Amino acid sequence: MPRVNQFTDTRAKLIAARVGILALADELKNISRACQVAGISRTHFYDLMDAFERSGRDGLAPTEPGGEAELAVGGLDHGASTPCGTG
């Protein structure tokens, strides 16, 4: 089995966590509550949502410091593959 590059693995986990936050908001039907659970601000949530709407999962990927997609998250993963009912 080939070894996964550490950056690739970290990138995939971060994208999954961000997708999970969007999915949690959809599941709860309450953005404020999802943000509380995830430990992020609503402003940050809307940044995530905008990035996802513009570029899909790739929009949630980390970039260089200060880059457009550099968005910190609380590290949740709720196992959803398509957030906010988009799939």
C-alpha cells in the first residue's frame, strides 16, 4: 500500500472537517448552533460556505498563509460528503 503524503493526508482531513461543519448546519437547520458546536464564528462559517459554493470541496482546501482558502476550523467531521443538501 503506497504511503500517503503527510500534506495530502492533512489536507483531506481539513477538507472533511470543513465539509462536516457545513453538513452539521444543514442537519441542525441552525447555523448559529452549528458554529457553537464547531467552535467557529458565524462569519467564518459564511466564509466556508462561500468557498464551497464557489469551488466545491477544493474551495475548502488550505492554501499558503494569508491565502483565500486559509480557513481555520474546530476539527469536526460528521461524515457528510455533501453539505447543505447540495448532493
